[in-house]
Amino acid sequence: MEQKRSSFTGKLGFILAAAGSAVGLGNIWRFPYLAAQYGGGIFLLVYIILAVTFGFTLMMAEIAIGRKTGLSAIGAFKALNKKFAFLGYLAAIVPALILPYYSVIGGWVTKYLVSFTTGQGTNAATDGYFGEFIAEAGEPVIWFLIFIGITALVVLLGVEKGIEKVSKIMMPVLVLLTVFIAVYTLFMPGAIDGLIYYVKPDFSQFSFMTVLAALGQLFYSMSLAMGIMITYGSYMKKDVSIESSVRHIEIFDTGIAFFAGLMIIPAVFAFSGGSEENLTKGPSLMFETLPKVFDSMPAGDIIGAVFFLLVLFAALTSSISLMETVVSIVMDKLKWKRIPACLAVLGFSVALGVVTSLGNGVWSNIRVLGFVFLDFFDFITNSVIMPIVAIITCVLVGFIIKPKAVIEEVEIGGTKFKAKKLFSVMIKYIAPICIFAILVFSVLEALGVLKV
Ligand code: PFF
């Protein structure tokens, strides 16, 4: 492997790189539709509580493990304890399964970018446009291939740095544009009801599914329980504070998700009304709602085009880091060179991605556990494998290497680990027990044994 273990130049470099992986479609596309679906304010509240407790604990542990061992997930777990080597492989399955369907969504974003650029925005705002588009056999597959093709090209040529540089300029613009769109929609009639739904917790809407959905989203959005943060940690210099970096990433990632929700949920109320049917649209929510917002704006086609371009970059930095992770594992473990490893990962992702895309239309009658393919891959990674990886990571840190090992790593160079009490209790007891309970209920629910 080429000199991989170079370090980030400093705290800012680390935060930006980790945030680049964290901020993506998860924040802009996935968070708002889950928040809409699972009760608005109550979902937001549960999410924030989980982020500052579970999210904080796991991210601290993963980054510290990476920095302590100087290795990526597979090697790192093995170095900590031979019996836990399997955990690295389990974690590695996640990005391999996410990449294909992530790229299908990336394809939709690319299609919308082109639609708005070519003045088709009004068309995209009509009811039924999105549903018809994703149900087609050919077109979404082509956009998916374009998106994953760009991702693979960047990984093949090893020019991630270039993309990351561009995205570092684009990311803040995306945040500003999101805030602007959110403020714009809030002035529309009906939007205030959406704002209230989104920020005011309604405890009668609390259900077990709210917690499960929020937990899965937390892992997904913060790139946890899939080995990614371990790898990032392994590049981190010893004099950079892990704790304050984690706090920054958390605030950044959650902040962007929050504004994305603010941009989309009130718009649903303003344009279509806050009926249950409109709020439970799932993956299609962003694609059906935002074109209506742009269509109502002066120069909406241009604003829409800029918006989708920025989202495309956020999605690309994430898909690149997903593919890079899988490719580097194949290179390390099978001792393959970059090009064949990359082509193999591409081939696998294309096969799974095409199946996923067809699952929204011609194959929508084929269900796995009752899910169409896209929802199935989303469910199996976020609601099953990631919680399992998280629980075993907690057991490993809590009882085998002991929280002290992480605390010592965090406190290297005299930085104090402020929340170390919280960390120890969380990683030993609260996190594994709660995640286990959530996992069991979710599987029972998926199997139809339990109705929550
Ligand atoms: N955290 C990303 C998002 O929210 O879109 C998804 C992701 C990207 C996960 C890259 C993992 C990863 F390596």
C-alpha cells in the first residue's frame, strides 16, 4: 500500500476530514424523512439525546482505538484482542452494503441536478414525477452508473484530495443555502405548523420505533459502527484533542441535519399539508418537496441547480470515502493492487446497485422481510449490523481492554478527558444494554412478531 498512514496536519484538518465523511446524504436526505415520519419534535429530541450520549461515547472509543493502534478497523480490533478480529470484518461489511444503495440515491441527485440545469425544474415539481422516474427500468440505472462511475474514477486515480478541497469550499455554501431555503419556506402559509411539528416534542408520538430509527440514523450520519472513524483516528496526531474534535464533529453533523429538516418539513406542510400520508413518504420526501419550493422561488431553476450541485458534492465525498474504505480492505487482505481491487468493488456495487434500483419499479413486488431492496439494505445495515458492531465494540472496550485504555489515549499529552465518568458508564452498561434492547425489538418488529 502507498504511504497511507500519513497524519492530518492538525485539529482542523482532522475535523474537516471526519466531517467530510460524516456529512452527506444522511444529513440532507435521510434525516428529514425520518424526522417527518417518526413524530417530528420527538424524533429530534431523541436524536439529540442519543447523539450526546451514545454517539459521543462510540465516536470517542472508535477514534481512540484507531489512534492507539495506528491501524484501520480489521487490524485494530485484532491488535486489541485476537478473539475480536472478526469484529473488524463485520464492521467492514457495512460500507460494502451501503455504497450500492447510497449511489442509487446519488444517481437521483445527479438526475435532479441535470433537470434543474436544463430548465426542467417545473416539471420536476409536478406530483408523480419522482415516483414515475424511480420506477423506470432504464433511467435511474443510468444515473446510478454515472454516479458510481465518478466515485470509482476518483478512487482509481487517487484524487480524493482534489475533490475534498473543492468540497471544503462547497460545504459551507451548502449550509448557507440550506439555511436560506429554510428561512424562505418558513414565510409560506402553513409552514409554521410544520415548524411546530418539527421542533415541539409531542410525547404521545413517542414509540419504540422512534428510538430505533434515531439510533440507526445516528450511526449512519456519524459514520459510526463501520470502522470508518477507527481509520480516521489512526491518522490523527497524538497532540490533537480527541474529545473536543468529537464535540465539534457532533455539533457540525447534527447542525446540518437539523437545518435540512427545517428546510424540508415545514415545506411539506406548506405545499401538501401535514397529513400522515405526506409525512411518511420516506426516501422520496426530499425529491418531492424541494422541487416545489424551488418552483415557487424567483430564479428557482438556478437555485435548485446550485442546491443539487452542492448536495452532489456532499454525496460524492461520502461515497468516495465508502468506496475507498472497501477498496483498501480488499487491497490489504487479498494483497491486490489498487486497480483490480477498485474494479472488483465497482463490479460488486454495480450488481447490487442495479438490483436496488430495479427494486423501486419492475422488481418492486420482490420483497425481503417485507422491504423493497433499497429499504432492506438500509435496514440490515443501520438497524441490524451496526447495532451489533456497536454492542460488541462496547463489550470490548468496557470489559476486555477496559475504558481506562481509551481514557489514557484521550489524555495523552495532558489533555483532560472531561466526560470520562459518563464515558465509562455509557460504554460498559448503558450503551450495550440499550442498544441490545433496541436491536431485539427491531428484529421482532421486522419479522412482524411485535407491533409497536
Ligand atoms: N455519514 C454519511 C452520511 O451521513 O451521508 C454516510 C457515510 C459516508 C457513512 C461515508 C460512512 C462513510 F464512510
